[in-house]
Amino acid sequence: MSNPPGLLIAAPATRSGKTTLTLALLAALRRRGRVVQPYKCGPDYIDPAFHSVAAGRASFNLDSWALGRGQFEALLDHAADADLCLAEGVMGLFDGVATPGAWGNGCSADIAAATGWPVVLVLDVSGQAQSAAAVALGFAQYRADVTIAGVILNKVASERHAALVRDGFARHNITVFGAVKRDTSLTMPERHLGLVQAQEDAALSARLEALADLVARDVDLAALEAAARPTMRGSASVASRTSPPGQRIALAQDAAFSFVYPHLLAGWRCAGAEIVPFSPLADQAPDPSCDVAWLPGGYPELHAGRLAAASRFADGLRDFAQNKPVHGECGGYMTLGAGMIDAAGQRHAMLGLLGLETDFAQRKLHLGYRSATLLAPIPGHAAHSVLRGHEFHYARVIAQPDPPLAAIRDAAGVPTAETGSRRGHATGSFFHIVDVAEETS
């Protein structure tokens, strides 16, 4: 198995420009003829879609809290035919939860240490000069098993500003791969859960071309490639225990339902399952020949009126659920519920397969890693299985009259109020499955 070299693009904090520069590098390296395998640290389900467009191949999530080592090693296999691996970090390089999970605390540094990929720090130097080098020095010394290859200076105001910042790095022999000038026209559009989805950004191709031009001008791409190091691998991979929910899976896929982890889809297909997509927003029903329907997360709250009016979708899914299992994650879970109040305060009737009522008019943030012990089976997993995953939404639960689906705890082991629910053949929760911690026999 080939172990191509890799780099991890990280930063001291969020909003330093990691995603924008990662996309720029992917696009620029692809333009140079490189086959680059993208990865995203942490449980983000939006950034990988952008990576895939820029790199021309699927991007996968790497996570030391939620992913078991077997699944982690299996995901590195996707780079076997690549020239280079490029992983985007999450939050600050060393930021994670206090209580370790599968084999780490979820920080990007865990991924750098496990793979041996050197880190390229993206530094937002607006309001700084020589002091930026002190930040890099501290990061270089924080963990002995993490190597800082150098930095990319971001949001540089002028050539004079760049020269002052570079002076601090030159004094300490820290490589500066480039200095990218501030350009607000290239800022990626955002909404409440992160970037506007790749499939909704009509200007994405042009934006990627402009970003590739930017880093080709301001970053030494040859030096960056030379800094990459071969991927370290652990012992022989252990097969993932994340089973497909069925042999033929009717999967909701459109702008309202797009938050599904690429490694899950790849794992389902690898296990021989067939994925049959349908679009609720296009008023499509699940294929009745499928043996399970799966509604992933997304932005149903932005399309609640259209979903409420999609009668063929509603009738078809209700008919499906009379005899076959239907499962919803987060946005899919809310759609399976009785009703949803949008940000403007208007209630929209949903499918009514569950009694859940949610409200976005008085929204509340729910964010973090979760472990779920199933109290009842869901498609692909038996009762009492322990799953690891993530929760990220702004919905406030008004009513949840059905029996709980799982005992769910946060990363610190504290029980959460959001337990999911079940009724008949319908199950759902706000919990996004990443991997199996323990499968019941």
C-alpha cells in the first residue's frame, strides 16, 4: 500500500483562513497536475464538499475522538493513488475536548502525530508584525510529536507589513512559505452552520480559480510540496464496524439533506450496499423497492415551506414507513417530526412519523461530540450498540412525546436531554453517526 507524503494545514484559532487557503492549495496543486487526497480534521460535514470540488475527488474526515483506529487507517487507504495528502485542521491546532475519546481528544495535532504529516500554520497577521513569530515558536514547542514545517502569512496589509512580519521568522529560522494579501472579494459566503454549501455556490468554480491564482502568486508551492513527509501507518487495518443500514438504501440528497459523512457512504458501498438517492425538495419519494430510507442532516429549516408542500415526498415516505425502517439524523429527524417553526415564527407541518416539534424562531446552539447507547435498534445497528458521533444544530425542542431512542452523553460523559425518539418503523435523533464504539453481539 502506497504511503504518499502529506501536510496538515492548521492555525492557532478559527477564522484564520484555513479553509480558504486549503481550497486555494488544492486548486493550485491540481492545476499543477498533482493528484491530491484531501482530508478534514474533526466532524465537519460542509468543508469536505468544498475539498471534493477543488481536488476532484472525495474528501474524508479524520478524527481522534470519534473514529476508531481501524476506520482511521482505512481512510488513509483512499490516498493510495495520490501524489500528496492535504488535511485541513479544525479550530486551533491543539484545541480539543477535555476527555479523550477513541484514541485522542479530537484535536488536529492528534492527526498530525498519528500520520507524521508536518503542519503548515496559517497565521492571521492582521494587527501583528514580529510578534507572529513568537506564536509560531510556541506552537513548535507545544508537542514533541508534532512538527511545524513552516507558516503561511495571511491577511497581509502591504509589502512593508510582510517584510516586518518576515523579519521575526528570519531571526528564528522558521520557514515562511508565502504571504497572502488581504482580499475580501474571495471570502467564502457563510450561514448559521458554516459555509454556504458547495452545491449552492454558483460562483464556486470561478472562486477556486481566483484562489489558485492567488496562492500561485503568493505561496512557494514547490517548497510546500517538498516539506511534505510520507504518511506513517499503524498496524494492519481493522475493518470498520459501521454497517450499512440496508442492502438498497433510499438516501435523501439535495440542498436540504446533504450532511452525510463521505466515509459512511464509502463504507456502505464497500460492504456491497446500493445507494438510491431521492430529492424531497423536488417532491420525490423514496424508491419503494429499497429496504430502508435514510434522511441525513442539512438545512430543512431553510426549506420548510417547500417540504411541507411536497405531497408526493410525504405520501411516499409515509407509505414506505408502514413496513420498512426510516431513520433521520438531525435535519432528517426534524423532518420526520410533527412540525417545525422556522426563523420567522411560522409553523410548518412535517411528516408526522414522529411527534417531535422543533423551533428555530428561538434557537439554541447544540454543539459537540456525543456517544450514544441505543435503547432500540436503528437500521444497521442493534439495540445496546454504542456509537460515537457529533451534534450541531440550533433547533429548540418544544415537544418530544415518543420513547427515547438512545442514552446520549457529551464528550465529558454528561447525559444530554436530546435522546432521539422512535415510533413504529421510524427512528431519529440529532446525533450524527461517525463510527461504532462498541457493537452488541
